[in-house]
Amino acid sequence: MTTETSKNQHTIFALINPLTQRVFHVGCVRGSEVNEQQLLLPIAVRAVAEDISPQLVILQTVDSAPLFAWVKWSKRFRRDLVTTDWREFSAQSDTLTNSNRVKRAMGEKVPSDALYQEKFHEFDRENAELFKEMLCTAQRLKASGRHIFGVDLILEEIRWGGSDTNHTDRFKINDLHAAFYARKLQMEDPSLCGLFAMRGSIADNLVLSDGRTWQDFAKEHSGALRFVETPDADDDTDWSY
């Protein structure tokens, strides 16, 4: 007996050029198995495939929202794809700049933005001395003439700048906290505004323990902050500073 899940199942596949090892087509078929007889390839893709005997690779099997999955994989390999039909689905493509929005759209459970902020505050409270070191280091970097830097550089300066070159190894710093730290540093010392290149992030909802919000701070210091456009990245992460 066919279950509802199996009836809705779709497989996202890729065709790879064996000479270049690059993906030149991403397709989607109903079911969990893919064979050559199933493939209704666009004319341009068939023309390439006839010349090179491509390798077929299964990228993902989904039980819901196959369009989102197909657009996601097409966006990832877009630079080498023969066709650009996935671009017609601009609404779906635009959501792929944020991995959480994609997962929600595909019906997957994801942590809330509030939970990410809670985890940051928990880490920050447990490692209060780290932020103090980060703030001092950021101020020193600015004083030395640096015009732009990131949290990673600050952490490296802390790690290697002192006599004990291993003294920050005790911190297991999650990359997801970087955007929060970039904002908190500027809120604690507005003179640091503009030294961090930032993009839109869930950290834009940061609220400090004293009630101050990043959104209010950003409005007040909008002329000094440095924002950059989101790059046309291959992945769908949104954890930018």
C-alpha cells in the first residue's frame, strides 16, 4: 500500500560533467529513485549530456516543498548550470538568503531567533571576562589605526597578543555568536561604530540586559555604522557580522 509520504516524495538530483567535476544541471523527479528513463531534460542540458556521459548524483529526497529544495540546490550550483529557469521563481529564491526561512518554508522545525539570542546571552554571562578582553582589544586596534576589522581578528589578537599565547583556548566560541558580539561591542563603546562591516542578521534583534536594543542604537548611530550588501554567496547562511 502506498503511503501519503511516498506519494509526495521527490528526489533532487544533479548531473556532473566528469571532465570538470562541475554540476551543470539540477533536476527534480517524483519518487525516491532516479533513472535515465525518468529524466525529461531541457534541450540545452540534453545537448551537453549527449557529449560527455554525465554522472548522476542524488542531492536530496524530500517529502514536501520540492520546489524550494530544487531552487535551493540550483542556487548553490548556479554558476555552472546550463539553464537558469530556477530564477523564474524569484520569491522562492529570495528566501534562500536565510537558512531558517528556508527550513520553515519547507515545514522543518528550527530554533526561534529568541532562542539564538538566549544562547548568546548565556554564553556571554558565563564568559564575562571574554567580552572585557574583546572590548579592550577592539579599542586598541582602533587606536593603532585600524579602520575595519571583525570579531575573528579581535579573538586572534587576544589569543596571540599576550604573554600566555594559549590563554583564550578555554573559550569555546560558537561562530553564531559573532554577529551578536559585533553589535554589543559598538553599543558598549559607540566610538567603535563603523569598524565592523555588518549585514542583516538575527542579531539585529539584540537586547542588552539593561534593556537597550540594537535597533534603537542603530537608528541613533545610523550615520556611523558600516553596512554592506549581502553577497551572492554559494551557501544559504545568514550569520554575518
